[in-house]
Amino acid sequence: MSWQHTAGGRVWRFDDLKTLLARATPRRSGDELAGLAAGCETERVAAKAALADLPLATFLNEALVPYEHDEVTRLILDGHDAAAFAPVAHLTVGGLRDWLLSDAAGPEVLAALAPGLTPEMAAAVSKLMRHQDLLRVAQKCRVVTAFRNTLGLPGRLAVRLQPNHPTDDLHGIAAAVLDGLMYGCGDAVIGINPAGDSPAVIGELLRLLDGVIQRHAIPTQGCVLTHVTTTLRLIEQGAPVDLVFQSVAGSQQANAGFGIDLALLGQAQAAAQSLGRGTVGRNVMYFETGQGSALSAGAHHGVDQQTMEARAYGVARAFSPLLVNTVVGFIGPEYLADGRQIIRAGLEDHFCGKLLGLPLGCDICHTNHADADADDMDTLMTLLGSAGVNFIMGVPGGDDIMLGYQSTSFHDAAVLRELLGLRRAPEFEAWLARSGIAGDDGRLLPAPQRHALLADLSGR
């Protein structure tokens, strides 16, 4: 099937669905690198107009990645909830946009709709939206998950405390953890990206996090972001594993490049849940994604990078995760060239993830060779905060000295909470008050008072 639309005095033809989607996508360097992008703004406008008239049901009948060869496609189509889809089944992509922005699409209605939408539908409608549209709809989508605390409640913003160290030095990591806790960070997770992949070192890091959490009765969860097979091995050895981490992508081939498949993720979820370490919930999976990952692996099947990113959310959705994090600017300027593209991608990812029923957070970040700076990241952070993002990163100084990229800092999170009146996960907030780090209203106490607690928390 093909589509066409007249714009700029000529007829633009789009030979298949993935071409139509790619041409309708806002400009980004990854699609240009792949040879998928619109050749000019007139073609992009024509593609958007043709996409707006496309019936939503088309996505149930025309797979972008062949059903016979891709388990992600099979997961999406076989798991589609026809009853949930029924209220919007008669709509076009443009009609869905209008309906999502209407008062009829309230939080409860959107939650009920989520299982009826495919990732491709979410990606398609996002391509027709301005920034304010993406913000408004995402703000209405609330996704609540729980393990040792409750994440995603209205008016709340969680932070992943990210205490990475270039040599996995336990003292350096512990110091960063204490620094983050003093800023009230860590309710999403205390999560370490290890410098190496030795199971022995990963086990040491897990025991460090578990020791801090248990000793001080902190209602949060720890995670070492190693490969899922290493985590499974450590679970078998009795290591204190709270969450299972894994990077995921939107095609079977791309996931194979990560060394995973859907069966392995299911095995890991079952293993972590069997430990019974959660106190208020059983969401045990932590996934990370990023636009461009499938393209960088040569596993995008001619599909634009934003649609492939949405398909990764289809993978994540199947495993009821506690956290899903789009690491929006990490892969580099080959895929998102500058601040403008990073901001747009972050808003798209958050919108698509929330619309599909996922607890979306965002690593608001850029690499040092991208045409982006801290002002761009402040803009994206503030926009996502107003749109109800579930969590952001907290990195010492905003500069990850192990991964070598720029993210959001502990004080950035504190500013955003003050600016927008956002509070922490309720259980974690209560612990901060008991510990003398914050008041009963959730606001951090003056720095001298908090610093006086360092000796106690550090065990000295």
C-alpha cells in the first residue's frame, strides 16, 4: 500500500508505511544518516498530512518489521488488547491526536486505553504533535509502580542516584551515595553503572548498596546495571539483588546484539520476584533505551529511530518494570545532533512511554561532542518535570566521570522540585524527615543541619 499528498505544487508519494512514518518525523541526524529522512520541509509537511489521514487500524494489518522474523513484532501484535483499543478503533492518527488532547481523555481513560495502543500508533501520533501537545497528554498519563517505595504518584518526582566511579572504588561510590542522599536523591533507585563486568566486583557493589539501604532502613532499591546474565548468575549465588537491569531495543536483531531475547528477560523477572525483596510492590525490572540504538547496530529494518524507540517500549511493557529510562542524548550527535533534537526526542520518548503505560524516566543528557549545553538540558528538564516525568538522574556535579557524559546533578533535581512544587516518593520522603535531611513538608533543611548527619550516615 502507498500514500500520497499534494504540497508545494507537487504530489509526494510514500511507497510503504515505514517510509511515511520516517518522512513525517521531525528532523534528526540519525534518520538522515540512515537515508530515511524527508528531503525537505515540504516533503515532511506532506508526509504529516498523509499520516494524519491514516486509519489507526492500519498498524494492526501492516507490520513495519516482518512478523515471521521478529519476536518483538509478534509480542506487539499478539499482545494487542482489542477491547482496550475499541474506543479509538474508528479514528485516524490525526483523530487520535485531537481526542488525546480533549477533556474526554482523562487519566483513567488513558490508563485503560494503553494496552490497546501499539508502539507504532504512539510514535505516529507523536509525529503530528507540537511540544505543548506532547507535554499536555503525557501530563495526564500517570503510571504508578512500587518495590520498596511508590513511584509515579501525582505531584511526585523521583531521582536515580547515580554514583559511578571509573575504577569501581567502593569508597568513592559510597561518598557519592552519601552526597546524593544529603540532597534527597535516590528514591527511584541507587543505581551504579559498573566500570567492569566481573561478577566478583558486581557482587561487591551489590553488597555495598544493600548494606547502606539495610543499615539505615532507607525505603529505596539498589541496582548494579550489569548484563542480565550476570545478574541471574549472582542471584543463583545468593547476592542481594533488588532490581534486574537490561538495555532493550525495538527489534529482535537489536536485542540479540545486546545478548538477550524475550525468554531471557522473562526468566530474569521470575528470578528476581522469587527473592521477595520488595516491601510495597513486586516491580523488579529496570530497562534503559535510547533513540538510535537499533540503527547503531544495523538492526533498524529501515524504520525511523523514534518509531524503533517506541517499539522498545513494547518490549519493556511486557515485563511490568519499576523503571524505564530513555537515555536521550547518550548515544551521540550521529543520532541526535544538537540541543534542539535532544529536547524533541526527550519529549517524544516520554509521551510515547507514558501513553503505552510505562513508568518513563529520562536521563537528560548529552555527550561532549554534541552541539548542546547545560541550558538545553535545563530546558528539557523543566519541560519534562511539568509533564510528570517519573524520574530523572542525579549525578555528582552533573558530570559522570566514568561514562564521560553530562547529565543532571543532585542540585538540578533539588531546583526542579522547588520550582515545580514536586515531592519525593512518599516512603522515601518520610525517611528523609526521620533522618533530619528534610522537613515534614519535604523541603531540604539548611545545609549545615544536613551536613551534621554525614558522620552518622558514614558510620563514623
